[in-house]
Amino acid sequence: DGGITQSPKYLFRKEGQNVTLSCEQNLNHDAMYWYRQDPGQGLRLIYYSQIVNDFQKGDIAEGYSVSREKKESFPLTVTSAQKNPTAFYLCASSIEWLGETQYFGPGTRLLVL
Amino acid sequence: AQKVTQAQTEISVVEKEDVTLDCVYETRDTTYYLFWYKQPPSGELVFLIRRNSFDEQNEISGRYSWNFQKSTSSFNFTITASQVVDSAVYFCALRGNTGKLIFGQGTTLQVKP
């Protein structure tokens, strides 16, 4: 079945540790996105990629990094510079960048030990 | 600036009641898209509908209907004869010329049996 997968479902981070969240899609979509969701709030854009080998900062990129080496993969690294990483992270993709519907993965919940 | 406001933080209804979720948006773009997503307790955002700014025709899909009015910058969502399975957080979102998806804060709907 076509879709977006995210792993792991739950992730625990120790202080000062970098962790990487996986996002894979087999929809042949060009554009991919990472969002952060905090309790009781809407989604905020962290990074987005319009096409492979290209990515742009979103509204809250500080403390995060991404790569887009393959069309189907868009991993997000939460670095030690992100002081408040506890949140629900959602990956999304769309056929192309502008105007198209974004479809979301199941999410990864990141907790700090 | 673009903004989406969902003034209703939480709504509680009894099964079989009709319920309307409000969404008001702000944008200066002449071409834009409006979306509704459902987020069940599992966390994944499920796409419900997309509307472009040139199409004010109301949409009905089963028990769901959407009322788009440019004159009042509103895109409201009505569930007819609500069911317990409709319990979720519902997000309204706007996408303009920047390509970024702007989310409202979400409305938590609880349908009691």
C-alpha cells in the first residue's frame, strides 16, 4: 500500500544527545515536510523540501537539521541545541510544492529523559 | 500575514446531534487553498477536504458538509448525526502563495454515547 511511514513511534532522548526521526514515503511525491505539534496547539513547520537534494527552513528550524538525498526519504535530526524537544513530530508529503494536498504520516512522539 | 482561527477549543455533544466547527481565515492572496484535517487519538492527521479560493460551492460527503464563504472569510465544517467515532481534534488550514500550510489551533470534538 502507498503511504508515509515514520519510525520510531516513540523516541526517548537523553540530555545532550542527537536523535534522528525517520520519514519514508512511497507515493512518488516531490515535496516533503516536517511539523512539530505541542499539546493544545496547531502544527508548526520545521523544515520542508520541494525536491530531492533541496530543503528550506520553516518557521521553527533552530535546533533541527534535515537531509533529502533520496526522493522517498526525509529524515529529521533533533540536535542537542534544541532545548525543548518534547513534542509530537509529523512528517508529510505532497505531489508538488505549491497548492497540493499534504498527506501525513502516523507521527513520532519524542520524550526527554 | 496569514492566519487561521478556530475559536472553539472544545465541543462536547451527544451522539446523533449535529455539530458545526468554525474556521475563520485571513489572507491577502487572491489564490489560496483551504483544508480540513481530522486527528484521531492515534495522532495521524487524516485529510478530509480541500477547497480553492475560486470555488465557493458547498460540499457534502456523507454526514460531512462544508460551507465556504469568501465574504466572511469562513470555511465551516458540519457533522450531521454525530457518532462516537467522530471524536477527534479537527484542524482547519490555509495555504497561500508562500506554499506553507498554516494551521489553526484545532477544535477538540467529543461525542458522547
